[in-house]
Amino acid sequence: MTVRLGAIGAGWWATSNHFPVFAAREDVELVGVCGMGPSLAHAQAEFGFDLATEDADELLAADIDAVVISTPHDLHHRFAAQALERGLHVLCEKPMTLDAAQAWDLVERAERAGTVFLVPYGWNYKPFTSAAKRILDAGGIGEIQYVLCHMASPTRGLFGSDPTHMLQRWNSHTAPDPSTWADPAHGGGYAHGQITHSSALLSWLTGLRATTVAGRVSGPGAAVDLFDAAVVQFEGGALGTVSGAATLADGDKYQLDIRLFGSEGVLMIDVERERVSLSRYDGRRENVAIAPGEGEYECLVPPARFIDLITGTSTENNSDALVAARSVELIEALLRSAGASGVETPVHREPLRET
């Protein structure tokens, strides 16, 4: 089977990560790409798309089986909803949406469409996180009672005005639009940009759903949040903290630290130090073997898995619409709470309703 693929968005992440993966596969035909400005012609020339257009409707109306959406955050819902209504398979960049109602709307649409919907969270596909999930699914720590979920990144240049190596990596064809990451009106900030990773990993590993969030954010010298901290109450009674910081020093490894405390033991996942360890109250200990460098972030498996799910060569989707929606609703509640001076805020669960 050959998957006829279209793409909406031709910026830095699509051209540096997704398109090379798809172009290297014999079971993918790159049919069309939609974008704006010089990046569009650059993407068509480099990857050989037959069609290049600035009109997303034209792209979606082309003879395609699937679409990759790598637009600014606030456009994800619009294009994903249109694609699902056409019965297309969808790979939608993170965060899936900025709004919980829109997120649950996409969950419902994906279920109705019966097509593959994947949000490319790279850490959800690492061998060591898969091992951690197997431990949890086997009841390794019993009932989860407390969660610590922390993330930190060397991303000052992405979310603020400091010209760190993050911005120096890009050229004129692929440099990200600052409004995507550093403008609050378009979902800029650390929560949507990075805590989306840690919260989606937590969601996939545990299946936990937040019910209320009490959050605070700050952004010294920036227009958006650089630091985030929240106390989270989950369904079933588990308590947790979710936090993030954008200001690691240049070149430092990403921190993503999830510690799960259960009725029968504790599980620690630490991507910076590349370790997963189980400590049970009955005395049993287990350490997962992790290859050096495996904790580093990369996102090559998710786009490849997207195609494998379409062709039927895989059935494992570690970041479907449900996982992504749980991340969106937690982050949205965190930011709403922060805007209300940290008041405990219920998580929004209802999908959009047509009027």
C-alpha cells in the first residue's frame, strides 16, 4: 500500500523532521504541500511535492489519504477537523489544540472517522518509556496516589527575546515565526510549547485525567510564561504536581522527570539521567536497561509509526487524540487558574457543540 500524503505547514519542524522521514519511505507519495511565503517553494523543491499551494482547502481536496498538520498552534483544530470530515488520516502537531473543548471535539471526530489520528510526541515512543508503561500496566506500583511531573529546557530563545542557540539553528527558509512561540494570542509560552510533552507522556503512561488544577506562571522579561507550577487533582483521588522551566543553560540536556508513587511502590522515569527504576514495598527492585543517548529528544518514530498504522504494519499508537486531549485540558486549566491568581480551577471536559 502506498500512502498518498499531503501537508499543511512547511516551516522549520515539518521540513527538518517530518518531511525527510516521509520522503525516505517507499510506501509514501508526497502529493501536496500547503504553506506561506518562501518556505513553500523551498519545501516543494527539496522534497518533490507535486502540488504546492497557499490554499488549505485545495490541499485537502487533492487525492490524498492522509495529511500532516504542522501549522501554528491556534490553527490545528481548524485543519484537523476539516481533514477528519473528509475521512483522512491525520498527524497533527503538538499541542493538538489550545482549547479543551476543541481537543475533545477532535477526539469525537476521530472516533467517527475511524481513521488514524496521531500527535507526534517523541518520548512516548522510546523503548525505556514503553518499558515503564509495561511495568505500570502490570500493576508494578499498584494504585497511583501521587505524581511528580517536571520538565525543563534550554529554550529561552524560543519563548523570549534571548538569542540563544535555539534560534541560531534555523535559516531564512525555516526559521519559526516568533508569534507561534512568543505571542500569548497564538498560544505561545512554555506550557503549550513544552509541558505539552511531559503531560502527554504522563497521560499515556498512567491514563490519569486531571479534575482540578491550581496553577501559577511567570515570565521574567518575556511576554509569555517561562515558568509554570501547578497542583493537580486527578480522577480516582491521586494528587500531583506539574511544573516546567524554559531557562536551562544552552547545551544542557532536557529534563523530563516523572515520579509515580503508588499503593505498592514507586516508579521513576528520568530522561536526563536515562534511568527507569521500580522500587516496590515488598523489596523487589527493577532497573530498565537504557542505551546511552536514548533519553535525548528526537521525533523520528512518530511520523514513521503514523504510516505504519495506516498501512497496518503496526497497531501501537502511543499518542492518539485521547492522550493529547488529556494534555490539552490540563494545560488549559493551568493557564486559566494562573489568570485567576492560582484559584483551583475545574478542568473543562465538554466538546464543542454546534449551534
